[in-house]
Amino acid sequence: MTNDEFNNKLDGIRVRFVASLAGKVDEFETLMDRIVSDEDAAQALEELRLGVHKLRGVAPTLGLQKLGSIAAESEDSIIAMTKGGDPTQTAGAFLGAFRALVDEMRIAAKG
């Protein structure tokens, strides 16, 4: 495979990934609603962490470094919440990181 062929394939993957972000935003917000309403919150939080973890890894690979960095902060805040500590502080950090992540996903989705 030539470099041009590789770059063309990577561009196609990037386009599909960016197109999927709007659906991911909806998915993440649904999970957040479940967390806030305490509807199997632990399971919803883990599903959110896994989704954010995937973004953390894939986004920078596809040239979306800022999205990957914000996803890393968001995942770290989820992990901090699950480990305990001051609930007000960890929840505040988590909510702030989540909002920043969703905002960046929307920006990336618009291209």
C-alpha cells in the first residue's frame, strides 16, 4: 500500500468517525440522564467511561488532538468519581469535563 492509498483510507475513516460524533453526543447525554436520575447510575457511568475511553484513543490518531485531550480529562474525572473522595469536588470536575467533551464533539462533528 502506498502512502497516498494509506492516507486516503485514513481520510475515509476520519470522515466516518466525525459523522458518528453527533450520535455519540446523543448516546452520552442519554447516559448522563441515567446517571443524574440514578437509573442504574453505576452501569451508565461505566458505559460512559468506555465510550469516552474509545474517543480518547481514536480521536488523536485521526488528527483530532483537542477532542482526544478533552476525552482524556473526562475519562480521568469519571475514574476519580468512581474512586470516591469529596463527592462535590469530583462531581463538579466530572460535569465540567463532560460539558467540555460534548461541546468539542459538536464542534468536531460540524467540521
